[in-house]
Amino acid sequence: MTRPKIGIALGSGGARGFAHLGVLNVLQQENIPIDMVAGTSMGALVGAFYCAGQEMETMYRLARTFKRKYYTDITVPKMGFIQGKRIKELIRMFTFNKPLEALDIPLSVIATDIYNGEKVVFTQGNVAEAVRASISIPGIFVPEKVGKRLLIDGGVVDRLPISTVKQMGADIIIAVDCAHFHANDDIASIFDVIMQSLDIMQDEFMNRIPLDAHVVMRPNVAQFSSRAYTGIEAIIKEGEKEAALHIATLKNCIANWKESNHESE
């Protein structure tokens, strides 16, 4: 291969994860190819649409008009408040009902097995089912049953799936981290309590581990709520700005790989 295989890890972040769109759009404008994607939670949702071949303009339009009512199908709470059937249909529609193995770009979707705490990586099968599992915020969404597994949000075990992109065979890894904790006293519902708790837990965990990626992008979205789908335009813009700051570094990584690879031949 005359160029490196480039993989991108799209992390969790709730509404802040729409910054992934801005990053992907800038990479596309700069003609930087993405050969593989691993996504957790919101990163899995955005990644699925992208890998299925959706146009950036279509994804931007969907993001700008996205409302919580699109996925809120309330059920009697037993294992969660939201059934998740609406969002599953949305995913199915926007991924053209393709299985994972038929996507334009290889995608790995991260979920968590609530029975044994294992990380579950989907690379084949139903896209909507896998992404629905990956976004299953504990206590909010009813867990997704897949085979004998009961699955919840992938961010519980792997907020930013860099290791998965590495396992997929990427030569250069880009990581996009949108799940930053920001002090917030606007806590008024059980949904707020759960989301804020996850933000705190994941932020603490991420601060303790090194990120093994060539380029790490952290869009400045901490000031936005991860649970309120407002300010989406501004969130996307932060993704664009962050990606633009790293283009030169990324192109240098690609050039260095080509030089090194050519020398080894």
C-alpha cells in the first residue's frame, strides 16, 4: 500500500459527540482518507452513519434538527425509562439497513456486557442492533438483548476505543474525545443525575490513562450539556476548529509513514 491505513476512534459524549461530525467533515475536505472507524456510544452512532455512506450535508442537517423526542419512547421503568425502538429505526434508516460487514468503511461498535462487565466489539451483523446497544446509557435506556448478552453503553468500559482501531490494523490512529466533565449545578432530573455521574466517572478514568494515538483531538465542548440537544451548530463548529488545528500534524504523520515505508522496501 502506498499510503498508511488511517483509523479513527470516535468516543462517547452524548450531545457533545456531534463534534465528531465537524472533525470528519474537515478530514474529508482535506482529502485525508479514513479506512476504519471504531465508535463508542455517540461515536458509534455518528460512525455508523458515516461508514454507511451518508453525505456530510445530510448528517449536518440531521444533527441541526435533532431533538430528544426522536428517541424518547417511554416505557414503565424496570431496567430503563426509554425503550429505544425509535432510535433503532432511525439508525436502520440512516444506515440503509446494511449489516456491519456491508458498510462502505469498516466499523467496530463498542458495547458493554452488563452480566460480566466485558467489552463487546461488533464487527458483523445488524448495525442498528449494535449501535442501539452501544448508546444504552445505564438507567436511561433499556439494555439491548443480543443473543445471550444484555448490553449497555460502550462508554462504561471503553470511552475512547483507540485499542480497537489498533486491532483493526490502522497504521495511523486519530482519536476524538468529546466526553469532558464540566462542573454543572443544573441537575433537575434522574436523567441529569445519571449523565452527570457518568461524565464524572469517565473523565476521572481518562485522566489516569495514556492515549496511544498519533493524533488526539479534544474539541472544546465541555461547556455544552451532554444531555440537552441544544447548541448543536456550535458543537459541530468546535469539532471543525479542533480538526483544523491538527491537520498539519496529521499530514506530517502520513508523510513520515510514507518515507519510512519507502525506505524499508
